Amino acid sequence: MKVLLAVVKRLHRPAVCYSTRRALSSSAGSGGLLAAEETDTAVVVASSQELLQRIGSQVEVRTGFISEKEEEAFLREVELGLKKKRYQFDHWDDAIHGYRETERLSWGAECEEVLTRVRSTAFAEGSPLLGPVHVLDLDKTGYIKPHIDSVKFCGTTIAGLSLLSDSIMRLVKENSSSEWLDMLLPRRSLYILRDQARYDFTHEILKDEESVFNGQKVPRQRRIAIICRNLPG
Ligand code: OGA
Ligand code: MN
């Protein structure tokens, strides 16, 4: 019996996938530290190896995609506009709880440079993009419920930078809740969702109380996402 249980347990152990860290360019970190940071970190766990193989190439987390200085540049640009708004908590039909948001079409040089990097990383060359960049500010108690982005307004790919906090994005197959995939989104990382991962799975950002990745608590602080999308084909 014990043996059988052990086997069952092993079978149900989620499949784990490791990120390939991209070395930060010039401005960030000194050589030694960076090398230490470059050890592999698990960023995706899935309900099965099979799912990871099927969907793994359509989700991506690039840790350390922006430097602390670049994060500060984004905060400087968005904080004033956000502060004028109040967090929304009580719209029961909203997909998002405890948030405020804005859109921005034009950015200062430093942010624009990062956004160019995001676009060239996430989108195929020539793919028409949604003009304004979406800025979503989640309060410490805020979270995003499972949803699929409107297919009317956005295309195959969603790419987001995470500022201020680590968080967990959970993908769950529509009409098949046993198929799931958790993505650890460290502060200053870039995530990308494409194709089936974007169309056939809901995505959500877990609330602090539920923010556990592969058995490890990931405290959720206030988090700002800078999100780029392409247009429907
Ligand atoms: C959304 C969304 C994810 C994020 O705004 O539709 O899913 O990273 N945001 O905040
Ligand atoms: Mn969404």
C-alpha cells in the first residue's frame, strides 16, 4: 500500500520547467553577482509533463528582463497618473479586484527603449500592435480572477512586465480544470502568453493568501503590470 501511494504521489508531482535567464545588459549588476543570479530558477510548474510539453513553448517568463533603474523609470512615469485614481474594490462582476489602471501611448526615452525590447522579444516582426500600453496597478489585497482576454480587441500574444512585486499567474484549461500551469512572475520579469495558452486557458493573478508557487509562499505586494498586446488578425 505504501509503495502504491508513493507511486501515485510521484505520478501526481507537478512537472517543473526552468527559465533561461537572459544576462542583463550594461546598466544592471556587476559580473560576480549576475553569475550567482544566473543559476536556474523554476518559473513554470504544470499539472503534467504532457501539458508542459504541449503548452510550454507558448508561455515564457524572462527573469531580470529590466534593471532596477528601468523599473524606477516606469514608476516615475506612471505613478502620478495612477495616484489620481482610486482602487476599485466593489465591482462584483469585474474580473479584477482591488485595482486602478491607465493607458499610455507615449513614453520617455528610457521606457520606450524597454518597450522596444519587449516588442521585439514577444511579437513577430510586423505584427500590428495595440497602440496604447496598458498599465494595471493591483493593490496589495488586489487580484485578477480567471478570465480570457477579449478576442475582439486583442490578438495572439500578451506580454507583461511586473513591477514592485513577485506574483503568480495561473493558467487553467477552459472546461478542464485539472489541466493547469503556474508561472512565477518575479519582480522585473517579462511574461509572454501566446496562442492556445492565451485562447484556451484562463489566466489569473493569485491573491496574497493563495500565492504559493510549487509549495513555496510568494508574498504579494502592490504590483504594477505594464502590458503590451497585438491586434486581432
Ligand atoms: C489583464 C491581465 C495580467 C497582469 O489585464 O487582462 O490579465 O499581468 N493582466 O496584470
Ligand atoms: Mn488578461
